[in-house]
Amino acid sequence: MKVLGLETSCDETGVALYDTEKGLLAEALHSQVDLHAVYGGVVPEIASRDHLRRLLPLVKQVLGEAGIERPDAIAYTAGPGLVGALMVGAGMANGLGLTWGCPVIPVHHMEGHLLAPMLEEDTPDYPFMALLVSGGHTMLVWVESLGAYTVMGATLDDAVGEAFDKTAKLLGLGYPGGPALARLAEDGDESRFKFPRPMVNRPGFDFSFSGLKTAVMLKVREFDEVGTLDEAKADIAASFQRAVVETLLARTLRAARDRDADRVIVAGGVGANALLRAELSDRFDGEVYYPRLRFCTDNGAMIAVAGASRLADAGKPDTIQATARWPLESLAVPATQGQINEQ
Ligand code: KG4
Ligand code: ZN
């Protein structure tokens, strides 16, 4: 089966074709980052319009590269995300599904991230512990099998990618700041500032990043007031990154111990962070799996592979779905009707 994946939940238009036998056949990605950078964040209306402009040409490009006329099924991101942006993918998938007479599969965006390591050669067996770290989510999920997800912990305030982006903004690094902050941190001394490692000694598996963000803000202000921020920037970035990585690591290792997990996967945009990847591989006493860097951030390939897994699991009815908020743990129940949920 060849499954076309469409991702339009936020500011990346992603399209890919995944073959259940041969793996990934072709993929294309258009990032809207430049469009939103001037506003310092994603503007939903601009995002929807740009998805509409880009999606069909990218579909044609991907099918052309794979040398096929039509796929056997279409998977699209049905949520969570920006509802207008989601509707572009949902509408396109269902329109193409009608034209080509093939099944259309709504995919949960975070399930896409969860299954992104399945795009690699060495794939994890179930069960595994998943650390999902993106611009919108920070979660520890115990994955028993496809669709059997237990959210063990989540952030109580900011998502970790958001903390990276906000800290980067304070340091004048532009948007999105995660990758820029990580680059700057390479030249910094991570032991110069001892920022808080929020929640690491508390029971449970939740995260919190607002206290860390405030500590960094106060430090930035301190240097800014005396005009020496430039000299301290790299050290602040490195010390912040170390605090975040230690926090993520402490919670992940604790959750893995709790479930006696042999395998951990890391996915989502922050999963591209080199320090996080290196430290987890080093300190977890089992196998660690990651998607390649390109498939950590939003992309069509993870939606195609998730759709292919769902299709193999059960032939679902066609449905138009765009759900702004959608709990990952509800996935065992198949969606049966079209729905647009803003809440
Ligand atoms: O998964 P993603 O592409 O979109 C969401 O679903 O949110 O994640 C984007 C987030 C942004 O906050 C970005 O700053 C962060 O991932 N990010 C990074 C790195 N690359 C992307 N954060 C830290 N280090 C990186 N190398
Ligand atoms: Zn994402």
C-alpha cells in the first residue's frame, strides 16, 4: 500500500508518500517560518492561506518523484492544531480521496510524532517510553502498542519548545529560536549559571518550565542593565539548555524505571536537540530511538507512516475531521463521523 501523508497543523506544509513494503518513497516540506518571523510567532490566518497555496503543488511534486499517478490511501493531520490550517489538509485529503476513490485516514498529530522513529531502518518494538517534546507539547507517553497510549506526565505550563523559543527571543535570536539557541550554546560555558531544574525532585512525571524561564529573564535583565548582555549570551544559552536537558532526562529516566522500559524514543521538534540526544543515549540503560533530524519537526512522512499503521490496524470509514484539542489517550476509539472541534 502506498499512503500519501499531508501535514498542515501549524506552520509547515508537509507531504510524503510511504510504501508499507518499501518505506518512504518521496517527501517534500515547505516551511512558513519566514512568513511568521516578523510577527514573532505563528499567525493562524496566514498559516491557513499559505497551506492552501502550497499543498497541491507539493502533492504533485511528491507523486511525480515517486513516479505514481495516485496513492492507495491518504492520511492527513486531523488535530490537534490550528483549526483553519487543519481544515486545509482535511479538505484537500477528502477531495483527493473522492477523486481517486481511496480511503482517507485522519491522523493525530502527536501519534505522527510518536511513530516517526518507524521511518528509520532500526525501528523500536513495542512497548516503549516516548518523550514527546515540541513547540506545543511536552509529554511522557507509555506506548503499549499502536493506539494504546498512557500519558504519564505533561507540562503544567509552557511546552519545552516554547521555553526554547521564548528564551531565544529574550536573547534576540529571532523565531523559532530553538535551533538558534542550541547553536549559540555550543560556544557557551554551561556551568557559568546554575538555573533551576524544575520539578526534578518532585514525585510524578509532570514538567514545568515557567520558573526556569523567569530565572533566565532575570539574568538577561541583570546583564542588559549594565550593557554586558552580548558577552554573557552564549553562557546563558548553554546554561539554559543544560537545565532543560537535565530536567527532561530526570523525568524520562524516572518514567522508564517506573515501567521497566527497555526502550525509549524521543520525538517532536526539540528531539532535534543534539545535547538531549547525546545525553539520553549516554545515560539510559537500554535502547534509544530517534527520527532523523528532519523528521523530528513537523513533516508529512510521520503522518503517512502513522496513516499506514492505522490502515493496517483497521479499515476506518472516511471522515472529515479537524480537531483543535484532542487527547492522545482517546485514540483507541475510532472517529466515525466528520467533525470540526474548536475546543
Ligand atoms: O514538532 P515541532 O516542529 O512543531 C510543533 O508541533 O510544535 O516543534 C517545533 C519546536 C520549536 O519550539 C523549536 O524551537 C524546537 O521545536 N526546536 C528545537 C530544536 N529544533 C527545533 N529546540 C531545541 N533544539 C533544537 N535543535
Ligand atoms: Zn509537531
